[in-house]
Amino acid sequence: MATRETSKVPVNLDINGEQYDVLVEPRRTLLDCLREDLGLTGTKRVCDVGNCGACTVIADGRTGYSCLMLAVESEGLKITTIEGLAGEDGLHPVQQAFIQEDALQCGFCTPGQVLSVVSLLERNSDPSDEEIRLAVSGNLCRCGAYPKIFRAARTAAQIMSSK
Amino acid sequence: MIPAEFDYYAPTSVQEAIGLLQEKGPEAKLLAGGHSLVPLMKLRLAAPSVLIDLNRIAELRGIRSSDGGVAIGAMTTHSEVESSPELADRWPIFHVAGAMIGDPMVRHRGTIGGSLAHADPAGDWPAVALALDARMHIAGPNGERVVPAGEFFVDMLTSALEPDEVLTEIEIPALEGRVGMAYEKFRHPASGYAVVGVAAVVVTDGSGSCQDCRVAITGAGPKATRATGVEEALKGRPLDEQSISAAAERAGEGMAFLGDIYASEEYREHLTKVYTKRALLAAARSAQG
Ligand SMILES: Cc1cc2nc3c(=O)[nH]c(=O)nc-3n(C[C@H](O)[C@H](O)[C@H](O)COP(=O)(O)OP(=O)(O)OC[C@H]3O[C@@H](n4cnc5c(N)ncnc54)[C@H](O)[C@@H]3O)c2cc1C
Ligand code: FES
Ligand code: FES
């Protein structure tokens, strides 16, 4: 069987407010494109099939698994990765809260956890414990840092509402 | 994990998508949220040579009222369905069942049309569609046809859709009378999929007896199915605990059960009865409340 040569296609991606023009195979996932083509390795790969949440990004205000999104279908979406959270005046309040509460052990799930909490707090500035739990229910933490992750989410809500 | 190679098209109208399906033949597949298809492609259990992305077709998205009922575009995401005020008011089951699908990331990208078309034996929307007697609007080379939910789920992972057809809209007909509905689900603790899920709709009159009801079961067998034995047993009876318990005993009649490492056939059969009773009790409460 002759192998078919799939040509690469041009894609324009809007990531953390910057425009990137890349040439990718249609089968390239957004995750692989971020990590391999753009060097944005903050977005992690673990299961690669939508089970763990390490690859979470925010797309048009909603969290999504970048390992199940194709780069080609991501054109036109406003993508935020962990690299896009810190601003000129330092870390995002959710990042600060994760450090303050020591809400991580190995840190591999952390970019996804942080983005899920950011996305929650953007829509709900004062979430209940249950809402926090549900918001990170797609982000597995094998180190079991959940109690501190929940605490960090509450702390972040306080930091953000006091601003 | 990398899918096999494919060519990618992103049409902007249903007509264009159907044209591409015809031109590219049965090796072409439609892409909706990709939350069932992309994992299969990564595992090489599916290897379409052409992918036709429905995400740029605006006409497939959104919820609109239709003829007293409501029509949900196939590309409407689980979370849009779950949080729709139009639906919550008259069909609260969409909020309840939608909130139980997977996790936030799955609900943000996965679509109701993709879930129905995929006919996953553990999917939640198939049971809801059956209990509401939904009408599937399907566009193909010869125009549109409408398939009732009762004829849409053919077998495990097989729907009534032909390879050159697109599911465009899910129409939910209006319900007359005092209506109650509920969805009860035993979630797989890791994936969230239904080990057993039961959707129940009951219609009652002033006297509190069951005028009509529909019960649909997912997760338990190879495809979502109506529990007609339960429905027959409850119609005309009072919507109380005694009649509901007796009717729920008939859940699973004539069904084939799936067994896997998580739940045996016997356990699923047992859960089917328990969850049927819970769903009917909750539906009866909401009809009377
Ligand atoms: C971690 C995880 C957990 C999950 N948990 C649950 C759960 O608890 N409950 C549940 O119900 N589901 C669950 N799912 C599945 C999820 O709901 C999928 O989104 C859904 O089953 C498929 O929808 P999709 O839009 O992603 O379709 P896709 O994956 O894009 O497509 C699925 C199939 O349908 C076809 N198709 C799609 N749209 C159309 C159309 N309009 N017309 C014709 N054919 C079409 C495609 O060609 C493909 O064959 C889970 C998925 C993951 C990854
Ligand atoms: S790497 Fe995407 S969900 Fe696990
Ligand atoms: S901190 Fe190690 S997986 Fe969460």
C-alpha cells in the first residue's frame, strides 16, 4: 500500500492574544501544535484521549481538552493557555493562590487545574464548594492535592473580589 | 497517539457538507465535537480518509421554538443545552441530564447531535430523546426526512443515519397536560458515562393517575431502548410508590444486558429496575408538585 502524502495546511491561531501562522497536517491536535510547533509546553500531555485534563486550554471562554481538538478546527477561536495568564503586574490571582495554598505536589496537573478555576471564576465570582469541585472534575490530580486546590480556588475568589 | 492521515474540509452550509459526503464516499466522516470520534481515531479504531468539520455551519447551532415545541440544532453543545433557559422551563430534563455528561471540558465541546448520531450505548441524550419522543431531522442528497427517536437507534454505535446524511435538528414536540420528567443515572465514577441511565416522562390528570408515560433506558444494553412493559404497567394507575414500584419491576423485560469489568449483566439488570423506580418517582413528584 502506498502511503498517502497528506499536505500540510496553513492555519491561523489566536493564542494568548497573539496571532500565529502555522503549517500543520490536519491530524495535528491543538495540543501537539502548541507543544511541538509553537514551543508552548505549559499545556501538558498525559492520557492524550480526553480523560485527565492535563491538556486543558480555554477556548472562547470555555475550557476544553486540547488533545481532542484539531489545530485546523481551532482557527477563529480565542485560545488561552497557562502561558497567557500572567500579566505585566505579575501572576494571575489564581496562580498566586495556588502558590499561597501550596496546591500542588508534582505540578503536572496544575496548568489544567488553574485554567479550570480561572474559567469558573470568570463566570462565577463567588462559587460554592460544590461548584468548585465540579469545575475541576475533569482535571485529575494523581498526587491528590484536591483539598488544597479547592482552598486555592476559594482564596483566588477572595483575591479577585477584593480588587 | 496520532490519528491516521486524512484530508480536512470545513463547509459552511449543510448542502455543502452533503455534497462533500457524496463526492468523498463512505471513507468520509463528519466531525462535530470530536469527543467520541477523535479518541477512536487516535486509537486507530476509526481511520476516515476525509474529515468534514461541521463546526463552521452556523445553521446547525442553537435552540429555537418550533410548532409549540422546540428544535435543537445538532451542533449545539452539551453545555448550551444544559444551560438553556428556553429548555429549562418546559423540559428540565435537559438541564438535569446535560449536567451529568462527562465533565466541563466534554460538555463545552461535545454536541447533542454528535452524541445521538454516535449512538453510544452509554450516552445520555439517547434516553432523553426516546423519553421525549424526539423527532430527528435528517438532511441528505434527496432532501429532508424525519425519523422518530424510537426508530433512530438501530444497534450498538449504529443509528438510522446513512453515510451521506447529516443530522440537522432534534425536534421536541410539545407535551399536553400536567407533565413531570426526570433523569436518574448511575455514573461510571471515572468517565461519567451511564452505567445505567433512565429517563422518565409522566403525564397526569387532576386525579393523580398516570395518563401517559414514557421510560427509556441507556447504558444497560447495546442501545438505548424504551421500557414498554413499564409504561403499560403504569398507564391508568395512580402515580404512587406502590404502582411505580410494581411497574419498575418490569424494567429490562426483553432487553439484552451488557456486562463488563465494571458491572456484570446481573448488576446492570438490577440497576435498571432501581433507577427506573427512582426516575419515575422523581417524575411523578415533579408532575404533582
Ligand atoms: C472523557 C469523556 C467522558 C464522556 N462522558 C460522557 C457521558 O457521561 N455521557 C455521554 O453521553 N457522553 C459522554 N462522552 C461523549 C461525549 O458526550 C461526546 O461529545 C459525544 O458522544 C459525541 O459528540 P461529539 O459532538 O463529540 O461528536 P463526534 O465525536 O464529533 O462524532 C461522533 C460520531 O457522530 C457523527 N456525527 C457527528 N455529528 C453528526 C451529525 N450532525 N450528523 C451525522 N453524523 C454526525 C460523526 O461522524 C462520528 O461518527 C464523554 C466523552 C469523553 C471524552
Ligand atoms: S491529555 Fe488531554 S485529557 Fe489527558
Ligand atoms: S500535583 Fe501531581 S498530579 Fe496534581
